Amino acid sequence: MQMKLANAAVIAAAISAALLAAQQNTNLMRGKDGGLKVAERERCYGVAKAGANDCGNGRHACAGHALADALPYEWKMVPAGTCEKIGGNLKSSDETQS
Amino acid sequence: MTEGSGRRRAWRWTGGFFEDASFGRALPERIHADIREQQFRSEIMVGIVQCAILVAFSLLYVFTPSSFTPDAPVRATPLGLSLFGILVLVRLWFAATDQLSRGILAFSVVAEMAVLMFTIWAYHLQFEAQPSLYLKSTALFYVFIIIALRSLRFDPLWVILSGLTAAVGWVALTVYALVTAPGNPITWDYVTYMASSQIHPGGEADKVLAIVMVTAILALALARGRRFLVQAVAQTQAAADLSRFFDRDVAERITGADMRAAAGHGELRNAAILFIDMRGFTKLSATLAPSDLIGVIGEYQRLLVPVVQSHGGNIDKFMGDGIMASFGAASPSDHYAADALRAVDAILAAAERWRAERAAAGKPAPGVGAAVAAGEVLFGVIGDENRLEYTVIGDAVNLAAKLEKHTKAEAVRALTTRDMLELAQRQGYAGAGAKRLLHQRDVAGVADPLDLAVLGERTVQ
């Protein structure tokens, strides 16, 4: 009986921990713009401000490393379809040169 | 060595044990229990290794720059590591509380692999890219780590289950990528495949094949390993069982020897030989039922054997109610004679207490006779190829046996030779009080008269 209670507690704790992990690491359970949006954003090159790029490229490893504004090889995620309107490019300058 | 009825009686007592021991039967329950114990430990080990891997990957994740946007819809690696960690802890709980049924283990094996497959699937969400991207994920290698971890337990079933889950999972991932891809996602051109998000069906089939092959090889290795485990457990228990028939030093000598023990292998040693005999045994055996008789012998041996061993003696053999022990034969010693005489003093004291206790309880109270002799003996292996025995051979052995019989003639409890007493005193034996010396005694079976020393007065019959 005692073991059953302990098992129930362990399983309950495991399920709570799993939900917490999902809540922390996905935007599935986050308010109005939740959901796993994939096709709704696109990589946009040439629009990131210095230090505000989203991620790495051939020249450095990660986010926040852009040295100047609007470098053609630094990118940011933007809502799909807006990149070219704001003067960005869907391809990196590193890619188009080669 | 010893002649007469004592020796023949000895064979009746000891022979039965060897003849009854059968080696060809199905594995007894205690061997299964031992294997279950091994599997239990394996399961705990799997859990600990998994925890270590989790910690390593978590540190790796924390200390390397992330390669996706901070507001990505899913952070696949921390999510996967968390879920995997939860599964490991839940399984460790069930394992540690000994509740890990096959059902729970099967669930956890499948779930672990499913978490990895889910994490790989979630990569395309994390990178906000086409699903076909995850097919090129290096996380595929973790599949092999998880399968290999299952091989820490000696059971091919779980490796196969883990491997099959991985193979099915990878096929499902490939199908999902194909179905959700826009346009024609398939290429058969290797360079295009490597440089784009196109899918090469041959490449994915290769990966599934590799998973299946690794699983099959590990399962085969485990099936063999399991057989060796069963053999090892059975033989370790057999060795433990049989080693109880040997003195500890002798058992170590047999298992630790570079060469297999063979008849004719022997070493010369200066040693002391002790014979202990229960007095009034013949009378006892006439009055007691066999089970009571063996009970008395067991009680007496449990009393005296530790005394002999605590003084550095090795039990050479039990001969019915008699015990033969050697000092300095199994391993060399420079105080063997003193050890032997101290052992005799302790034995006489212990036996006297035992006798008094039994007499007070109204039970038959046999006394003890003992004799020691020292000299050069051959310690070695005798017998034929199938039935060997480590023993001591030499004049001292014969003399000790004869002196032990002579205690009755002298009406004393314990005897040794004057030479041996002097040798023991040179080796540091002080003893309790001066020993009475008996000059030029005729001992039955010994050609020349001997000077003897009385170690314990007053025989109790």
C-alpha cells in the first residue's frame, strides 16, 4: 500500500516535471501566440542591427555577434513575407557570392 | 598416516559428501537468484551511466553557443534531455525499489528511444526549417549510445527492443519528412543530398540498416555473454561450495596457483602437526541417534576449528570425530611450534568449558585429547587426476597421531615431545606454568623411547 502511494507520487512528479519541461522549452503553452509556428517565419539577411542578429553564420558562432547594422550575411527571423518589404534578402551574401 | 578404524570411519563421514554432490542437474534456484542479483546491479549501473551521460550533455549544451534563434518555438535539446532524465529517474526508482517488472522495463526502453526520436523530430521546429533537415542531424549517433547502454544488462531482449524502436522511429521520421515536404523531396544525387534539404532514400535506408546491424551484433554478443554469466555464476557458487571442503589457505593456494594442481607437487616445510580427538566417541555413537551424533560433532568442530585457525593453524582434514591441523605447512612460519602449543592450550580450555556446559545441561559430555609433533614435512598434492588432496606427509604426522593415542596410555589430555616443547619455547611460547616431563616413554608404533611433555593433565573419559 505504502509502495503504491510512493509509486503514484513518483509518477505524478515525473508527469509534472515533463509538463514543466515542455512549458519551459516550447511555446506550446504560452498565451495567444502559442503553437509550433514553423512556416510563418523566414530568415532575413541584411536587416539585423549590430549585436541584434539571431544566430550564427560562417563568420561567428551565435546570436548578438553582428558587428554593424544591416550586414548582408547577418540574419534575423521575421514574419514570412515581410523580409523583402523591409529591404532584406532571403539569401546570405556569403551564399550568393559563391 | 593413521591406521585402524579411525581412518575408515573417517571415510564414511567425508566420502558421502563428495559422492552425493551432483553437478549435472538443472540450475538450482539460488543460481537464478544470483543471476537476478547481477541483473539488478546491471540495471542500477545502466541508470547511473545514463545520468552521467545526461550531465555531460547538459554541460555541453550550456557551455556551447546555441545555433538557433532565442525565440524559436521549441528548444529541442533541453526538452529532450529533461524528458530523458525524467525517464531515467523513474526507472531508477522502480529498479532501486525492486519493482522493475518486464512491462515497466519494456515501456522505459521504448520511451527512452521515443524521446530521442521526438527530440530529433523537434530539431526542425527549433531551426524553423523543413523536416528533412533533421534527417541529417548528428543526433542519430545517440541512437547507438542508447542501444549500447542496454547491453550493460545481460539480456539481448532489451537491446533488440531498443534497436527495433530506433529503426521504426527512423523510418517514421523519414516518412514524415517525405510527406510534409513541398514538391519532390527525393534526390538520388549524393552531392545534392549533402548540400541541400533533399532526401536520399538510399542514405536513410543505410542508417536503418546500420541500426539493425548494430542491434543484431550486440544481441548476439549478449546472448553469448549471458551464457557465460550463467556458467560463471554456477561455477563461482560451485567453487564457493567446494572451497568449504578445503582449508582457506589451501583453497587460495589452489585457485591462485599458476599451474593446475597435480599429484606429485610438493614443498618441504618445518611444521607442527596437531591431532585432536573426541574422547568417548565410540560410547557416544552407541547411545546417540545418528542425527544427534552428527550434531555433537558439528558443535565440537564449530567450537575448535576457529580456535585452531585463530592461532594460525590450517585444518588438514576431519576424520570423523578427529581433526588434523598443520601449523607452518600451507604457508611458511618461523613460530609454528609456539603457535601450535598456544592452540593446544586454547583448545583444552575451550573443550573443557564445552564439556562442563554439556554436563551441567545433563547431556553427554565428551572430552578432548590432543597431541602435537614438529618436524620436517612434505606439504603437497596427493591422489590421482580426478581426486586430489592437499596434505602433509612426514614423520611428524605419524608421530602426532601416535602421541594422540598415547595420551590414553598416560591418562593425560594432551602430549607433545620434549624437543617440540623446547623448540616452541625458543620461538616465544611461555605457556601456563611448567610442563611435566615424562622421560624415556615407549610409544606404541615408535621404535625408540621418547621424552614427552604433558600439555594438559587429567584425562576425562
